[in-house]
Amino acid sequence: MDVWIDLTNAPHVHYFCQLIKKFEKEGIEYLLTYRDSKNLDKLVKIYNFVGKCIGKHGKTLKEKLIFYAERVIGLSELISNVEPKVAIAKHSVELPRVAFGLNIPIIFVVDNEYAEAQNRLTLPLANEIIKPIATDEKKLKDCGGRNFISFDGTCEVANVNSRLNGYYPIDNDILKKLDIDNNRPTIVMRPCPNSSYCNGHKDILPDIIKELKKRIDCNIVVFPRDDYQRINYEKLNVIVPKEAIDALSLLYHSDFMIGAGGTMNRESAILGIPTISCYPQELLGVDKYLIEKGRMIHTINIKEIIDYVEENLGKKLGVIELEDPTDLMFEKVCSYLKK
């Protein structure tokens, strides 16, 4: 086996899509693994990728620890039998541990300098680290990272390009499929992550929704992160998808994005959709990067959010040209295959 790729979060399917297609075109053998986590399995199948599902995602700290150990064992059994020449992942906690233990070179992609727990467990084990130019290298070094290679963009450029380049085309009927009124503007929202680095913060999106409904006649689509959030948002008379949907196509055809997370905000900003981040923690370097380029603003002030929506609703900027990390990943993988 040439390459092992591990996916641990739904956006990773979009992110690695172009790299996988390059492998297939060049006849490079790869093994794809992923965990049972929210919509990850469904996205793998939508892209028609063949992979092995090993392990699952924990919610509590105890679950995270136990499931980590179980997944390391499961991956160790599999990977020791196929013996890949190089391993690559984005923020997977288990791949570096397994690859390091089996003496497999590790290419690691990281764009969150504040995910200290994950970074301390992974970065010291990586042979080379690919990161956006805006991600704080000093913070990554403090967690044990070294051998950095930077690119002038964000990881979400690869997510968006996987769709715009036709590997899995944008669905131009997405609004119709979701029974969304196309005569009214559509605003997409995403609450705060359920991550170890973003706990204990109030979700302000319900308050934003209530104020928006008073002032703007629009469709509001919310992507909750758990069943508790789902129940609360359904009470607000907004559109809450009941199953995994094509969120990137929805963003492409939407008029505004408000998110307390990261990935969807950055995908929206790259697509040129007016975007507000109400992320409750210190902003990641990649978010500051897009703000500096005039593609996103950040505020948790509800009045400022509503005013900005009213002023910019539907004012699309078009797709921004930034560096896609796919070629860099491919180049680094190939350098290990030649050894």
C-alpha cells in the first residue's frame, strides 16, 4: 500500500477529495479510514469513496479517552497488515499515534492553533506539518510541532474546489429539494462546535433568529450539532434539515451566513457569500486572514449582526482566488513514495 488517509470529521471528505482523485489518476494505491462521526459516513458514500469505518467519536472526556484507545487498537491491527509507505491526515488524533508506532512517515495538516489538546497529542509525532500561512506557527511549535510547510490560503479552498471543479458538482436544485422559498433570501446558520476547545459558551443564534424575524422576511436554515440544539431550533420555526444534506451547495445558493463555528464560515467566505463569525473564542489565524481580505467580519454583538445582515444581505462577492493545498499535499506524499 502506498498511502493511508484518515478522516475524522465530515469536511475532511471535501478536503481530501481532489487528492484522492489525483492518486487514482496516477495509479497511487491508498487506504481510506474514517470513524463513525455524525454525517461522515454518509459523505464518504456520497463521494463514492471506498473506506473502512473504524471507531467512533466520543462526546464526554471519558468517552473521548476510551474511544481513542479503542480506535488506536483497531487501526493498529489494520495498518500493520497493509504497511503503507506514508500516512496523511488533518487533525486526526489517532493516525499520528498509530503511524508513529509502526514507523510510518506522517504528513499532518493543521489549521487550528488553539486546539491545544489535539495538537499536543499529534504535532510532536508528525514528520512534516502542512498549515495555512495565517495559522500561528509559534503556538504550534509550543505544542511540539516542527518542519512546517505553509500555503497562502485556507483548507476550505480545497473543500470548495472539490465541488467547483466538478468532482461532486454543485446541486443547483438544492433550494427546491429542501422546499425553501426561492423568492425570499436564505440565511444559513451554524452553532458553536461541541469541541473540547469551545465548551461553556452561550449559543446566541436563537436571539439572533428572533431579532431577524422581526426585521427581515427570509428563509433561515440552521445546522444544529446535536439533538438538544435540534429541539430548541425547531421551536423557533426555522428550517432544520432532518438528515445530512449538501451544505456546500446550500451555501453556494444562499444569501448570507452566520456561524459560531469555523468550517462553514470559511467555506461561505471563500464562495463570496456575506459572512459573520460569532465564534465565542479567540479567532483562528485563518479566520483573521479572511477578515483581512474583506471576506468576513467577527462580532458577538446582536445589534451589530442584525444591522450588518440588513446592509449586506445578498451582496455576493464571487469566489476568492487563494492557494489550494492539494498540490502541496500531493507533492509531499510523492516525495515519500520515491524513497
